Amino acid sequence: MRIVRDYQFTRPEDRGASAAIGNFDGVHLGHQAVIDLARQAAPGAPLGVMTFEPHPREYFAPDAPAFRLMSAEARAARLEKLGVERLYQLNFNTSLANLTPREFAQKVIVDGLGLVHVVVGADFCFGKGRAGTVEDLKAFGAEMGFGVTVADLLETGGIQVSSTAIREALADGRPDDAAAQLGHWHRIEGEVIGGEQRGRELGYPTANMSIDGLHPPKFGVYAVYVDVRDGPHKGHYTGAASVGVRPMFNGQIPNIETFLFDFTGDLYGATLSVALVEYLRPELKFDSLDALIEQMAADCDRARQILADKA
């Protein structure tokens, strides 16, 4: 998959795609349906996705609480798995934000990327002030020579599939409901960083990862699947993870600490993908370290059983 970040300097081989357009935060079932329509619309063209970085919501409200379900890198990896050949991850800046709907269609879709077809969701808006509608896009397509498909909003279980609904499910500690909309387990991905090694001292060494910039799931302990993406320990594991601020040790900055079952080795610097499978309990502050260790053993036993039942 090739990543294009500037629509004004596109190589000839990166033009002519059939592309789905949107933010694709989470790459949920609705997003996947839009991508499938782009694939079907022009089978002979490269399959593309146009998205924006930073997310426009981050650009316009940089001090707002973190809301993203995945990083740009995790999104790109997920899109590549879906067969996307051209990722137009456009730099969202003042220049792009100020394009009128007509300018966006002409300068980005036609002149910049030379797209032959675009697919958007029924609620898609574009251009300065989100003034452009899907009807505007269809009119521009007819005028400027690119095809337009508008995808119906997808529902599952009577609920409209959306990144907002997924965030709500995760905030409530319902990773299975989030997975039903995502089409896969919600994953927290990142590099293993150094910690205070308290887990090692307690007999449960953990791989620590930052969740800075990501929508925080409900704080607490989860049964998890873990993919180690690189390094000598690359592979698939099961485990238990704690998301939160570590109240037992008066922590302040949220992170995720993951204990891999039946694993020995050093994971510092490795990239992990931790899938939240089931919420076990909230974060707690115990009366003693012995009580904490006892609870951690019980958490791991329960997580092992849950994951064995799902195997």
C-alpha cells in the first residue's frame, strides 16, 4: 500500500483510483462497507481511501479530550489488511480546511488525485464549514467527470454503526458490543515503553504502553489477546491487561499494562497490538500488596478461562 500525503504532488502511478472518503476512525463495519463499494465501483482501478491527518476534529479543537479509536499508523495497517492500495492520508491544514466544496472537488479529487470514482457515507459533508453535501458531490462529479456512490448508513442489532457508538461501548466497559460494530476486537497498539517495573517485583511483569491521544476505554482489568508485531518474540499470545492510572501506586497518567501468559522475554521497543476481549473489573486500591497479588492471580485465572472458552 502506498501512502500519499500531499494532493498537490501526486505521482502519475498514484492517480486514477476508486476511493472511499472519510475519517475511518476504527475502520468499523460501516467503513468496510464503503471501501467494498469503492472496490466494486471501478474494479480495474486501484482501490483507494482518502482520509485526513490530523483528524479534522483534532485540528479544530486541539484541546478537546482524546477521542481517537486508533492512531494513524494502526489505521493504515488495518486498511492495508482490507486490500487498500492507495492511502491518501492528506495533511489537514489551514489551506485544505479553507477550500470551498467546489474547490475541494476540483483541486483535490480531480486535479490533485485524479480519482475516477468516490464513495462516501450518506452523512458526508466536505469543504469549508462542512458546507458541501452528498448532493453537491454528485453534481460536481457529473460536471467534472468522476463517479459518485453514496453508501447507506449501516445498522447492526438495530443500532447505527458509528465511531461514536463504539466509543460509548468502550467507555461503558462493553468491548464485545464495540467488536460487534467494528467487525474485530478493539485494539490498542503501540510501542512497549519503560515502566517502574512494579509488575516484575510482584511476579507479574507487564508490557507498558501509552494511550495518549486515544479514547480511553473504561479503566479496569481486561482479558486480552496480544499480537507482538516485531522482534524475536513476534507472535500471538493471551493475557490480562490493566487500563488506567494505577491507584494502588498513586498514578496520574493513564496507560495500559499487559501481562502475557506463559511468556518470558524482553519486549521493550516491540510493537504490541492488544485486543480488549472482556472487561473483568474496575481499578481498585487494595489494603496491601499481598491483597493486590491475590487479586491479580484471580484476574489471570478468570482471563485464562474466558479466552479458553472463546478459542
